[in-house]
Amino acid sequence: MEGEISGAIRAKRVLNINYSPGNRTIEPHTFGRGSDGQLLLRGYQISGASASGEPTNWKLFRVDQIAKLSVSEATFDGPRPGYKRGDKAMKNGVIAEL
């Protein structure tokens, strides 16, 4: 899964994931390790389920909680407004970022 996420960021490809409470479509922006070493993915969700009630917005996902992931053929233009390189959630290092 790590290679797929990193590759999707480099190629600006949309990801389809299953993450509670359901399926989501996201534009991946940053992938790295959090304070406890957990893998994290920061992305802009463009559609799908949302526990917060916001189906479109910036989201932070724990990779170990992604039940299913597929890289779409769809691409996106680049960083969304509000994107910040060097995401502070990735306290133990960024693996890939736009």
C-alpha cells in the first residue's frame, strides 16, 4: 500500500479508499509517519462517506485503518488551496508529498 500511495502522489492520481464509515475518493497530497510511527495520509476528499458530515474537505487518514485502496486512472491538477508542504502531522518524517 505504501508504494501505491507514494506513486499516486507523484503521478497526481486520485485514490479510492474504503475508510470508516465507507468509500471515499481523495486527492492524496502528503504521506508520512505520525508521532507514534503510524503511517498517515493527508488528502483532499472530493466525494464519499464522512464521519464528520463533510464529504469534501481536507482529511487525515491512518493508513492502518484503510480497508481497501485503489489508484484511479483519474488525475488532479496539483495542490488544492490550503495545502502546506511539510505537514506537521508527519512528526516522524514525510515519505512523499506534492
